[in-house]
Amino acid sequence: MSVLSVQAAGRRFADRVLFSDVSFNLAHGDRAGLIGPNGTGKSTLLRIVVGLDAPDSGSVALARGTRVGFLQQELLVDVDGTVEAHARGAATHLAELEQALRTMEHELASGDPELLERYADAQHHFEHAGGYDFEATLGRVLSGLGLDPLRDREVRTLSGGERTRLGLARLLLDDPDLLLLDEPTNHLDIAALEWLEKFLVEQDFTLLTSSHDRWFLDKVTSRTLSFEPAGQGSKVIEYRGGYSQYARQRADRDAALSKAASRQQEQIAKTEEYIDRFRAGQRSKQSRGRAKQLSRLERIDAPLQNAQHGWTLDAAHLAGATVLETTPLSVGHGERVVVRTPPLRVERGARIGVVGANGAGKTTLVRTLVGQLPALDGYVSSAPTARVAFLAQAQAELTGDETVLDALRDTTGLSEPDARGLLARFLFRGDDVFRSVGVLSGGERSRLALARLSAREANLLVLDEPTNHLDLAAREQLERVLEEYEGTMVAVSHDRYFIDKLASEIWDVADARLLRYEGGWTNFEKARDEGRPLPDPTFTVQLPGGPAPARVDKKPAVTAPRRTSSPKAAPEPPAKSGRRTASKVRKVEGVRALEARIAAMELQLAQMSKKLDDVAQAGNFMETRQLGTEHAELERSLRTLYEEWSASAGPAESEP
């Protein structure tokens, strides 16, 4: 039985056609994905189906009595009460169903066949909605969506992401006949995504969802409705299967249409040539006949292509096989440790995906690796020729009144013609380059950030949620560019499709620790479930004074002044002997341990000076300034150690 029927629906805004002639049906149990570029009308179509908007043409019909649940991208703005109270509101529908069952039970003795059928339907609905085990279902949903610790929080105090998760929880508990979801995977970490996929499949919802999460679409949908350009506006083409099957079918369809359109154009050209040649003379009758045939010919339109980015990423030469290497690290903020890691090594050409729950410390970890945060314990070593480009998740610097053109030129030093040429490859053309960065959409800010990234010629890309705000076409373009990139990549991402396609190694951050796994997401899932992480790498560089394995930071800054008389290094340095920017000195026991710590830090300063020379010669002012700050902090820490050594070393402990 058809639950939803959409026939020839169209919608326009002012003189712009958003979409036209959209037709499809959903039967009970169907699960369809709605995909297409940003701005093509996916959210508008969902609002039309639920009745919040009306189509300008065509019709939308729901089966009688259909209960529709709709998850919007913005919701629960003015809701009172606690998280648990709002979630329990779903039980109101169950109470009404239960009362209806009790009323019908008193009349069942009449034997009315229609009454018996209605009672059976109501009882099935009550059971399907969890009426007999609502408490268990409530706990399962709140826990699965990460809301269990927030039960007593007021809804008004929740963040936007938390409100979205609560709205989704309430929707699932309401058990509607037709579930409409607009970007349901936004604000969900991977654990919540996996839970939601399983729940949707188990509950057998009739589902229509708009999403850019290709892994999610593959897991929960069996049909794909694709918004595709068609003259003015868009139309919807239906494909069998989830996203991966859609992608193959569309590629085949586009190739076949392009080939057929090309052949038809060749035939039309030959026919037009014949008509012009024999318009007069003995063959004029045949010429007029062919002209009539040509006028009645149904033209085959080649598939229209969405606007494509035209950019590439070049990598500067890297000497050596290792880009980054660390001791065991403790990373966090202030005194609070968020993640402890084993020794880490990033080899040249590696593609590392960093995954984990929201708040697990993934961003804190990568900011520590690139030097934006000091490690609380341990330190990071980078190759002398490493050139790092960091794409932050929020692009917080892209705000204010600065123009798109100036935002690019200020960070790259490009001339105006070169900057405009680069921006055009990222779809900023004409007057777009003079728009204020403060009014850009999330996707436009991402494109601008990627444009600035492409000018760096970095050999190590560190990307924090690079696919956020990008539609499917932009995500696929980014993946193609990164596949061709010859440098090294470390990417924090919830996009499992992106990780599976690009990653050669995964770092899983959970329970304040990091485990490493080989391969992409598919291999990671199996190895994680079987408990088969990779072993920790071993150190390759030793500090002077003994065989204890360690590495020193090669991040340079200005030349370090050395003290006139240095203490003699002890033969065995401590195992955790430093940090990237030692803003605070860790206490060590004994004069010999202090001497070893001082020797290690002096070596670190010398190597930082060497790298500073390389960076200064390359003309990288921003990195030179950052390294100068790091050196100043390290020098202050070294002076503190000198003072501690002077106070601790006495005649009784002096060397003979």
C-alpha cells in the first residue's frame, strides 16, 4: 500500500524554478535517500511532504491516518522542561492507543469483523511503538544517541547539536508511520551513527531522508532519489539501492546519455547539411521532408554537470622517510589530560584517519601535533623539511568584514590576478570575490579555506572535519584531489566513506587513549571488533647520555643562547624527557636527572635553530613567527632548569 504519493510537484521562489515535475511513491517499509547539491530543494520537498509548505504545481498525498514525523535541521528552540521529560512526551501517543484498546475490548463480544480488524491494527501499532516496554526503549534511545547523561538538563540549555539529538530521540520514540529526516547525521559522532543505522533498520520504518552521509545512505536506504539539473531548476531521477549503487548507475546512465546525445548531434549536423545543400533543385522535396522529420525529432539532452572545483594540491619535497614522530604523549588543556597516546610515527605518504566520539580529544590531539597546543607530557618531532598546512574545523578566522579576495591574499601573498584565478577554481567568480567572509555559508567558508590550503604546497596536510558543510559533489571532488596528492595526510573525520576511501591507517581515540589500526574504515571495523590494534612503533633517535629511547623536537625558532658552563649530562635520561613547547617544567628528582633534562633541552634548542634557518630561507613568515614564540617558551623553561640545578647542586653532589 502506498504511504506517500508525490505527482508532478514543482516549487519556485520568485522567478527562480527550484524543481519541477517531481514524482515518486513510497510504499510501507520503503527507505529512500534524497540527495543532490546544496540549494536544489531537498529540504523544501520534505517540508512540502509534511505540509509546512505547499507545491506551486502537482500534488502530494498521504495515506489516510498516516502519522508523519519530521526531523528538521533547526528545532526545539522554545521548549521547556528537561531532556527526559521531553523524550517521555512520546508516551502520550501510547497512552491514547492504550485507552483506545481498552474501549474496544468492551465491544469485542459483538463479533463485529470490522471492529476486530481495527483492534488488531491498534494492538500491532501499540506493540510496534514499544507500548509494552517503553521504559527499556526510552533508555536504549537516550543511551544510543548520547543523551543519557543529560536526562536532567533543561532543554533550553542544550547546544544546537544536543537539541538535534533530542529531537531525533523524541521522533524515534513517537514511532510515526512515515519518518522524514533532514540531515539526521549532523551532530552525531560515529558511535551514535552506528546505533541509529541499526535502530532504523530493526524498526522497519518507512523512511525518506536527505543526507550527505554516504555510509549512512548505504546502510539504511534501498532507493535513491537524486536531484539533477534539468534546464531551469532540477528534476528527481530514481535509482535502485543506496548511495554506492546509485553512483555506479548514474555514471553508467550519464555515459550512455552523453554517447547517445553525441551520436544524435552528429546525425543532426549531417541532416542539416543535406537540407541546406539541396534546399533548391531536383532534391528539394527530399530536403523539405528531412526538415520536417528533423523538426519532429525528440532531442536527447546530454546530462548537465554541476559546477566543479578545478583545483589540485602540490606537495613540497620532503627529505627523509618520517614526517612526524612523538614520544608517548599526554594532551589536553591546562592540567586536564584528555588523551594519552603511545609513541606515534607518521611516515611519508601515510594517510591517517583520526576517529572517535565527540569530545574524545581528536582536535586537541591534532592541534598538539601541529604545535598549536603544547603537550602536557612528552613531545613531538617533525622532519626539518616538513611544511604543515592545518585546516581547522570551524574556520573561526574566516569572519568579519574582510573580503574573500583579501582573505586569500593575506595568507598566501598572491597578486590580485593570481588570487582571482585561484578563487575561480573554487567557484568564487566575478563579484563573489568581494563578498565579506562573514556572510559566507558553511560550504562557502570550506571552499575558501581549501583555496588557501591549496596555495601552501604543504607536504603534510592536517584536516579537521574537512567534509563538513560540503555537498556530495564537493566531497567527491575533495577525495579525488586528495587521492592524487603526493604528500602526507592526517584527517579527523566522522565521514566513514571518506575515511574508507583514503585512509591507510586509523587512530581510534576512545576512553582517553589512542589505538592504531591498519587500513580504512571497513578493515578498522573488523579489527576493532576482534581486538586487533597495531603494535606501538619504536623510537629511532636517542638522546645523549644513554640508551633510553626518546626523540627530541626538531621544531626550530631563533638561535638559543647557551650557558657558559653546563652541567655534565647523566648517563641515563628520564624516559619522558620533554615536550614540544615547554611552557611549564616538570619536576625531576636528583641532580643527575636534572643534568640529563638540561642536556636534552639544549639539544632541542640547537635543532630548533637549524630548522628556523630553513624556514626563514623559505620565506615563510607565519611559521617563523610561530617558531619564535615556541623557542622563547622553551628558553624560559631551560632557564628555570638552570636555576633549579644551581640550587640543587652542592659540594657534596659535585663531580670530583
